[in-house]
Amino acid sequence: MESRASDPPSPTSASPSRSPSPLRQHISSPPRIRRLEASVVNRIAAGEVIQRPSAAVKELVENSLDAASTSVSLSVKDGGLKLLLVSDDGHGIRHEDLPILCERHTTSKLSKYEDLQTIKSMGFRGEALASMTYVGHVTVTTITEGQLHGYRVSYRDGVMEHEPKPCAAVKGTQIMVENLFYNMSARRKTLQNSNDDYPKIVDLISRFAVHYMNVNFSCRKHGSNRADVHTVGGSSRLDAIRTVYGASVARDLMEISISDDNPTRSIFKMEGFISNSNYLAKKTTMILFINDRLVDCTALKRAVELVYSATLPKASKPFIYMSINLPSDHVDVNIHPTKREVSLLNQDSLIDTIQSAIEAKLMSSNSTRIFQTQVVSSSLPTTQISTRKDKEHSIANSGVQSQKVPVNQMVRTDSRDPFGRLHSYWKDGSQSSKQEKKSDLASMRSVVVARRNWKENIDFTSLDQLVREIDSNVHPGLLDIVKDCTYIGLADEVFAVLQYNTYLYLVNVVNVSKELMYQQVLRRFSKFNAIQLSEPAPLQDLLLMALRDEELETRGDETETNDDLKEKIAQMNIELLREKEDMLEDYFGIKMEDGSLIRLPVILDQYIPDMDRIPEFLLSLANDVDWDDERECFQTVSAVLANFYAMHPPILPNPSGDGIHYYRKNREEVGFEAEILVDKSDEEQVDEELVAEAETAWSQREWNIQHVLFPSMRLFLKPPKCMATDGTFVQVASLEKLYRVFERC
């Protein structure tokens, strides 16, 4: 039979085994539309807002700045995946607001949509904290002005895990985000390399530090002794850039200011700094703030780069800092989940105006260029550089192998500087470098002076004298040890072991901490943060307690106590302290009210002294201070505070080792001689609750010594000359001498 290709196939001729195509099935039965579960919606929103740890840091820092903070510190572990800890001294969070703090779309920044048209705060959606709780574990510690204590609460998936718990807190808010993206395995795997995200966090904090020059910023890796970003508020904009990006960048910047008030084109005002023709870099650095909000603007960045490439042929990439102020109704901030971008009215006209101004500024500064030169010595094949008075290392020219370090001088390198110190290779020969150092010292001196002055700019000559005495009495050898030492551990209750080069030293922790606290009291004079007591402490009861303890120490248990006399002495001391209430609060942060102690100062950040020593502190404050002479008054009050805040051994004996016999329940029934003969079952009869309290106190002290005292000592302590002879620093071993001993074995 002949078949015709043009004939259409008959429906009846189709094979019964053929089934409809999947496409036809899909069209015939469309899928149902379902409402996503709330947990899925929240997880999707969290993934958009918190894209990586640096995005979480930006949200938290902006919240701190919205809270009128003057100090923001950040601690990061594993690039932010393990830990993000942001602390500020802002106004805090109300206790009644904590239940809804981490719910979506809860905010204190606006109440109706019209408020968004004139928004001035950086946050407004109420999604940052909520998003973090869906992809991490969030803990908030906060205290507001006037509260007797703070509150700590943890959040999971937008809700509280428990009721807020009262706790001791420093003014402001501390937010801790742990295990970020623990439930998003794909994203966590892409962020495993902490070296990728931590530089982004440092860059972010650096940008905020340049713009908010009146805020103290600190950013460091968790457990590190040195901050990667550390700025002091009160300096100028150029000083802030110099502190963050270095003197070489600040040296090549020009100030620029532009404004336009023509409604037909654009209305704005711009101030900033741009690099000149001497600046050299391979990457553009552009810091852009619009209405105090850190944003990106690709069009503006490209316009600026175009000006530099056209004006300076073969020029390097520029450094740009711009702060643009616009009418709030000319900016649409609600166009990006992370608020990274904004939409501007008359954006093209604004960019053209800025581009023309930068071009004119560059053309006027392009007449001369300065090239840095280096003196090259060809008379000797090698250059001798002395790094220590008793050591000389020869650094050979190219092609000659350098001399190996002797085995007996090989030491463990400080983990903070694994490749050694580069300053030993610097040459201090050029006049330009000397002038640069002088300018840096002058700017640093102005910052220090600004921190010392009180808010009313009152000049205390006596305070300046005390600070100058500290600076002039520094032991240079001990200062080198303090700045570059490595903490090893505790030797006993009083001494710690540290390493410096090839030497081991025993350091008296009590003496060092007392001197450090004394110097910090004088340097933080009238600028203390506050430790709010959970309840007002009655001065009468505390002073009576101190008088009884003093009598027991001097006369023993058998002395008859005269309570009437002690009450009179306590009342006299209270009257004296009441007369000095205003001065103690204004200058030293010690607040007393209605016969009670309300507040104590923060001398070292994140450190709270042993509160069991408050009675002794108040008695010493009333009796050991010279209130008649200003200089002596400041000095003695600082000494009393230093003794109170010093890291003394806890009052409870150390339960480890022989100290456990103090906690046996049958200790009063048997004599000390009999205690030695008790069997193992009797030894286990101890007061477990008291032992746990003592172990906590001793472990907390050891943690404070390692993580608070030694890092602060490296930064702030200027050891006096007397510490070299009074047993505070004692050399106990030298690796070179030990090597000789073991070499003979």
C-alpha cells in the first residue's frame, strides 16, 4: 500500500501504548499555590538581609550608632561564624521591650509609612535582629539609665528562649551572635575560610571610624591582644583617616567641599577628602556616606575613576571620602534589603557637579609631583643592622645568603607577629620621615590632651603634673618587656609567668594591676563609664563591716567589740563622704545617694572588681584621702581606687591543693592535727556549694589576668623604675644559659 506523507495521521491509527507527553500533563494539571510556613518565610528573609557575617556587623554597628553610642567595640571569632560580639555605651533597651525585640518588623525608628520619607536613623525595618535569630544564636545584655541592674536574654527564631535574667552590666547594650548560619549548610560551607570575611569586617569598621570621628571604635579577633582597628573620638577627620589608613594615605589627601542649592538641578552639600597626584594604589577606596548612612553608588564611583584616569594619565586608583547631605525627602532608602544602596532625586545632575569639582581640584594640584627617594649604599657588600645592644645580624644584598640564627638564640615567636619585627630594618635617615613622625606625634598628642581634658575644658594643673610624673618615671627596659611579652600562665596566687625574648620572668600580678589601675584612673579622669549596682548598698552597714574586719585582723577574736564606738566612727565617715559626693561622682564616677553606694566606675573595659572588697574600699576612701590639697586628693583617691580594683587573690581560699581543708564540714569538730589523719571518705565531706563559689572566683581571676590585665598592660602600662628593684619583675630563667646546661648532658 502506498502511503502519503501529506495526509494527517488518523486519530484511530495511534498506537494504544503511547502515553501523553509530560508537558501536556503539566499543562492539564497546574500545581496548587500554597502558603509558605512562617519559618520558611523568615528563613528566606534572613538569608537576604544577613548575607554574610560582615552584613550582620553592619546592622549591629548601625543600631549602636542609632542608640547615641560614644564607644563601639567588636570581637570576632572565625570570621564571625563562631562569634560576633558588639558592645556599645548607648541608651540601652527597655526591659518591657525585650519580649518583642527580635520579632520581625519591630522597631523604634518609625511608626507609620510617612515617617520613612523623613527618616534620619540608619535602621527602620526591624529585620536585622530578627534575621540573626533565624540563622544564629543571639544573646542580648542591656541596661538603661536609672536601672539598678541589667538584663540578659537569649533568642531563637525571633522569640525569647527564657525570661530576661537580672545581671550586672555596663552602660549600654551587648549583643552576641554565635554559630552564624548553623542551619544553612550551603552558605556556611562557602564562608568557611575566615580569612575572607574578617578583612571585610575590618574594612567596614574602618569606614565607620572615619565618618563618625567622635565615636571610639575597636575591632579585634577574639582572644587577640591587639586591635586591628582602634580609634579615639574627638580627633579631626584627617586624624581619623591617618589613624585608620596610615600616615602615608593621609599625607596625600586634599580637602574638597561642594554645594548646590538650585532646585532645578539638585540640592546637596558634600564635604570630603580626595587623593592627589602623589597617591599610589592598585585599588580604588571610596568611602561614601549619604545623610550619615554608609552606602554604595556605582555610578558615582565610576564617574570619579573616569576623572582620575583622564586627568592623571597612568595614575593609580584614588582614595575618596565623601559625606553628602541631602534633604531627607530627596533620598529613597527603601530599595535594598541590606540598605546598602539608595535612590537619589536628580542623581545625574548631582554626579555631574561632583565630577566637575573633582576635575578642577585635580587640575589645580597636578603642577608638581613628589617622588620618595631612598639612599643606596654601594660601598659595602652587606648592611649591618643592630636590633639589640648585644646582638648584630648581617643582612646581605641580593644573591648572598643571610647568616643563620644560632640555635641557643632561637625562641618561640610571638603569635601576634609570626614573621618577626620589621621596624629593625627601617632607616631613619631622611628628613621627610622625621617631619612625618613629628606630625604624627603632634596629632597623637592632641588626641591624648583632648581625652584628658574634662567636658567643660577645665584645666587641672595638678592632674597634668601627676600624669607627667608617670611619663617621666618610666623604666625603659621594663617598658620593652611589657609591650612585647607573651603570657605563659600563673605560678601561684600572686605571681604570673611571662616570656620576653629568651627570658622568663615572674611578675607580681597584684603590684602590676594596682599600678595599671592607678594610671588608668588618672587618664580616664571624669570620663568613666558606670558599673550600676544591682541594689543600693548602705554605707552604714558596709563601714561597720569593714571596721569589724579591721579589728579582727589587728586584735584577734577575743577582743570585746564596742559597737557604739564603731557606729560613731562609721557615721563620721558617712558625713565626710556625703560632703564629697558631687566631686567623687563628677571626677571619679563614684555615685553615692541617700547614704548608699549606687554606682562605681569602669577602669578597664569588661572588668568588674571583687565586690567583697567594697567595705574595705569605702573605709579607705574616707580615711586615707587628703581632701585639703587638690593634687594630693587626686593622687590618694586614685590610689584607693587602684587598690580596690587590683587583682588581689579572692577572699575565699583556693580550694585546689591543700586549701580544700578549709571547706570540710567536720573541720570545726576535729582539730587541724586530726584533719591530717582523716581517711578519704572524710576528705570528701566538704561544702560543695562553697567550693563551687571559690572555684568560680579563682577561675574568674585567672581569666581576668590572661584576657584583661595582660592585654591592657601591653597597651597602657608605663612601668615605674621602682618595679625593677621591688620584686615586681624577677628574671627566673634564660634560654641561652639553660641551653649551655643541657648541652653538657
